[in-house]
Amino acid sequence: MYKKKEVPTQSIGTRIGFSLLKSYFDMIPHEGLIKRLSEKRGSDAEHRNQDKKKKEIRNFLFQHII
């Protein structure tokens, strides 16, 4: 997907932070996909779905940070 560029001066905490951010952004669905889904069914269902997905992402991040 991306080319990983190792910087030797990076601390371990920075590396962990960047890998967490990368996994967070990989879990977010693409905007075009969201638009297509919301066109197919009602926007209310889509908002509920997005809220559930945000909650899942938040829980995932908290579990891996703590």
C-alpha cells in the first residue's frame, strides 16, 4: 500500500503512535463508499452505522493504548 520509510531518530513511542494512526485510518471506510451506501438506503440508518463504527474505532484505540 504505502512504502514504509524508516527514520532512525524516531522514538519507540512515535513509531507506536504512527502505527496506531495508520491502523485507525485504514479502518475508516472510503468517502465514496459511504456516499454510495447512503444513497442506497436512508440517511438515518447510515448515521446510526457511522456512530457504531466510530464507537468501535474508539474502543479499539483505547484497548490498544491502555
